[in-house]
Amino acid sequence: MGVVGNFRTTVRKNIIFISILFFASCASLKKLPQEHYYEFLYNFNREFKNDTISFHLKNPLKCPVNIKLGKDSLNPNIEYLFGNITLTELQDTIIRFEYPDFNQTNRTKYIVRYGDLNKKIEKNEVAYPFPKGKEYKIIQAYNGKFTHNTLYSQYAIDFDLKIGDTITSVDSGYIVGVIEDYKDYGTSKKWLENDKSNYITIYHPHSGIYTQYVHLDHKGSLVTLGDFVEKGQVIGICGMTGFTTTPHLHFNAKIPTEENGLISTKIEFESGVKGEDLKKKDRVK
Ligand SMILES: [Zn+2]
């Protein structure tokens, strides 16, 4: 009996110990924010009169956007009739077609993506995303196993900027996305699966490329939607928001695709430095 009793006591002690560890580690985990912020907001309207449906579409951005309709179970084929619309920068237009049996119960779901799929991408050399004279270490390069392993991130580069360091635009262009209201970061799977980081998106009209600067500080954007920025212009402040284990700048160049929206693309930096030649632990300036 004594042995069983001791065994039980040991098990109980272990359970208490493990529970304390579990709750202690939970307390240190940051909760994923419930709120979701968007890079930009659009205000599209639809109107149904007699047998015709009209969609009033207004592009709020200084870049082309591509619009499709999501599936509407009550209005079969409407997404095919609407098709694939590309709006030029700031374009304001109305799309109309006959749809006599239109059922107005469901809300229209718009799928809005950056870019004009017919625009040719012109690759050109860009600057580093930090001020001239500064030197930083690369902590994750192309095809990095940790997080640079999807269609959206495979050619991203992480530079070891610290919280409060200055981020600059790699090329001239227009600000087409800003998120700066998140405050926290996390390292759990939930944070990886839910994008809760602050970032800026810039459209470079002469190349057709988009660039993104991710993990900005809370209120760490120094630009607003629609601003024009020069190559090397200060745009933001590095922080630690979203899924990340250390402060850094995640820099990513992207191009539009029909199937997947903006996907990661290779880029070349000034003085002929190819993004693919940069490796983890390299120092760049
Ligand atoms: Zn990264």
C-alpha cells in the first residue's frame, strides 16, 4: 500500500508541477488580437432595377486592381457574367448587365486583388529597404525554411533591423496599403496562420512590381495611402508585430497573378547584387 501511496503522491506532484508550468507558459503567450485591420477599404455598391443589375466600382488606390465576385448561392452564374474587371488607378466606373431573377438576400462578396494581369513586369535594380550608410545582417534569405517557404514569401529577405530603426522605400512609387494598428507579436501556430502584422505596400508603376515592408511598429507608418514616395525615402519604423521571434524587417517584392493574387518574386539590388545570392548571416550595406 505504502508503495502505491508514494507512487500516487509522486504522480499528483508531477501533475501539479506540469500544470504550473503549463499555466506559466500560457500566461507568457500573447493572445492573438480579435480585431482585423485592412490595407485599404473600398466602397463598392450594387443596385438592382427592373431586370438590370449595376455595380458601382471605385478604385481607391493609385495602382490597378482586379475585381471578381465571390460565389453567390442564390444567384448562379452571376460571377461569370461579372467576369474579371481591371480598374486603373482611381478609376470610377459602373458595370451593368441583365439579371432578371436577381435575388437580393445575399451580400455581394467582392474579391479585390492588386494589379493588372496584362501589364508587363519590367525588372529593375532597387535600393536596400534601409538608409544608405547603415549595415544589416540577413537573418532569413530566399527559400528560408522557417517562413520563406510559400508562394507568397519564398523570395522574401529578413534584415536584422531593431525596433525603432528606419525603413526606406526601395524604389519610387505609390503607397497602396498601410496597416499600423497592431501592437503585439506571437510565436505560436495561431500567429503564423493569422496575419496580424503591420506593413506597408508600395506599387512601383514603371516596373509593375509591388514591395512590402512587414512587422512595423505600432503606428510605425510615416506615409499614408496615395502618397508618392521616392527611392530611399523614409516610410516607416521597424517594430515587432505579427508572427515573429525577433525584431526584424521582412522585405518582399511581389507580382500579380490571376490564381493567387500577389506572389513573391526575385529582385535585384543596386550594384548588381542579386537577391538570390544573399545568404543568411551575410551583412549588407
Ligand atoms: Zn521574413
